[in-house]
Amino acid sequence: MAKRIFLLLAVNLLVMVTITVILGLLRVGNYFPQGGLAGLAVFCLIWGFAGAFISLGLSRLMAKWMMGVQVIPADTRDPRLQELVQMVHHLARQAGLPRMPEVGIYDSADVNAFATGPTRSRALVAVSTGLLGRMRQNEVAGVLAHEVAHIANGDMVTMTLIQGVVNAFALFLSRVLAFVISQALRSRDDRGGGWIQFLLAQLFYILFSILGSIVVFWFSRIREYRADAGGARLAGRDNMLAALQALRRLYNPEIAAADARQSQAFQSLKISGARVGLARLFSSHPPLEERIARLEQANF
């Protein structure tokens, strides 16, 4: 985990320095106030990662609030919920997690589950009532193993770092382009240039954020394949395949559309996701057919 975080931070710093140097050679920095591009780059870096990590820190709380997740007490007397908690804890021990994740349930016809939380020691695994009611025990085991694998792989932190990089780049590039264009458009006695620069910065930020989200979703799809493989190791390949095949069998476009309208904060770690045409670029999950085929061909 520490090595992956270091590499991502190093790459982000290297790219930011490269952009700063290139724009400096082009004398773009002459148009900025004291502090220039270096000051702007540092500000964007801090701003981009601060927002991402604040969101990560609040992820469990937000999940419980926005999704209506109810944490299941470890001493619950409901036999099915007790079995669910024990299954998650068993998988967590197999995965070597330093602390057992919270286990929750939320009321939804959506057949799904997700994992969230700031660290491997402070994680939450939540499943929908629809999943518990419509999946067999071995299929549920595959789903839970997939989510525990997300936690063990550090995907929550990894996706947060990637989002931080995107945030920083979007803010940096939008500010640079907005300033250069506004300077080129306004005359010396034009006192309304500040508004032009502000509006251009917002427009470019939205554009770069949308383009950056393509990168974030691409990383998310890669992590899904890895979580499938991790789930297969924890619960067995047959159970992981059974879970994916059940999702394909139970897939319902109306439920998927309702799910897509929910908060995007937890989409990147959910067990399934819909994609249609070009929307695949903005899908957090690969098609189930591809996930099943890759898992069938994998060598463990």
C-alpha cells in the first residue's frame, strides 16, 4: 500500500512539475501575479487532494446516511444476518485485514453490495435487501469476497489518490487557459476581464473534470478485474463466477437506472454497474460478460 501511494504521489508531482516547466518556457508564467505557476501548481495540488481525502474520510458516514445503511450488531439474533456478519469476518481474516469491517444492510430492490471506508482498518461492507433475497448462499459469498478484496487491495485509497490527481489537473489547467485567453481577449482599459476569466475557468474546469472522469472510471474498471480475482481466491473461483452469473441473470434495466441516480460516491466499489454504448467510457465496471470470461481464463 505504502509503495503504491508513493508511486502515485511521485507521478502526480512529476507531471505537475513537467507542465509547470513547459508553460514556464513558453513564458506563460509572466502573466500571473507574484508566485506564478509554481504557486498555482502547489495550490491546485493541495486543493485537489484535500477534497478527495475529506470525501474518503467521511465515506462510511455518508454511506450510512445517503444509502440508509444499518450496521448489523455482531451479536444480532437474526440467524441470516448473523450468518452474513460471520461470512464477512471469515473472508476478512482470510484476506489478512487488520480489523474486522463493519457489516451493514440497506433497503433496496437493487441486487448489489459495496465497500467503502478510509482505510483497511476502518471499512464498511454493505449489502442490499434485494441481494439477500434473490441470491443463493454461494453467490452471496462471491459478492462479499469481491467487496473484501476491494478493501484488502486498498482500492478506496487508490481511487481517492487518482481522483485527487484529476482534481489538481482540472483546476490547474482550467486556471491557466482561462487566464491566457482572458488576457488575449480584453483590452488594456477593459475592467470586466476578471469576470471573463472567472467564467472561462469554471467552463474549463467542468470540461477537464469530465475528461478526467474517463481516466478515473478506466482505473476503476481495472480494479474491478483485480477484485474479481481476489474474490475468487477468498471464496473460490466457482462462487465468484456464480455471483457474476447471478448478477447477469438478475440484471434489470429499471433497477440499474434507479441505482445510477443514487450518489456516485460509492459507485466505484460496487459489485456491478450498467453501461450502454459510449456510456461505457463513464462506467465504473466492465461488462459482466467480460468479467466472467476473464475470471474463467485466469490462472491462480
